[in-house]
Amino acid sequence: MSEGTKVVDGLYYSKDHEWAKVEGDIVTIGITDHAQHSLHEITYVELSEVGSVIKAGEECGLVESMKASSDILSPLSGEIVEVNSELEDAPEVVNEDPYGKGWLFKLRPSNLDAELKDLMDSKAYAELIAQ
């Protein structure tokens, strides 16, 4: 794990460096601090439209930076109910606050309990990125 990389307790993490925060029947999803550090200055964020139905592991967007571009893979299945439209004008917010204002989309999960078992807690994710 690089110096200063933040991992937040209480979130679920995918091996593809997305995080998921479960709040009632809605899950907020973003990319991790480790992912935004790896990409460096994010210049563009493209997300699937509200109403899109996606499966866990499916591409649902794209993040571009000065250095590279990376597909966003949904850690969970469900319907996208909201996207962070502020990122269209200010994609750098993902760099500044990846676990807060830099969230990407909100999902109404369709198979939450089963799919959460495939994600990591903060401790396991910290161990993954430390390798």
C-alpha cells in the first residue's frame, strides 16, 4: 500500500478497486483511494445512465486520467438509480474525495446478500493493496 493511501472501515471493496457503501436498500459505489492514486489526475468520468441494469463485474463506466484510463466494474448487480452528475464538470473531485463527494453512482442491488460475500472488508482490502 502506498504511503497515505486511505482505506475506510465499514465499506466493502472489490479486487478491481471499487468500494461499496450499503445504506438501507441503496448502495453507493466509487473507486478507492488506491485506484485514484494509481490513475493520478482524473480528467474525465463516464457513467452508465440511470435506469441501467448491470451485473456484478460488468463495465458500467470509464475513468480517464492524464496517465491512463480504467473501466469501472460494478461490484454488485442491480439498477443504477443515481449518478454523480457533478463529476461531468469536476472529475477531479474523485481525486480529492474518493470516499465522499467523489462517489460515482448509486445502485438498487438485486442480489445483495449473496454478492457481498464476494467483496472484501477494509482489513482484507488493505492487505491486498499492500502486496
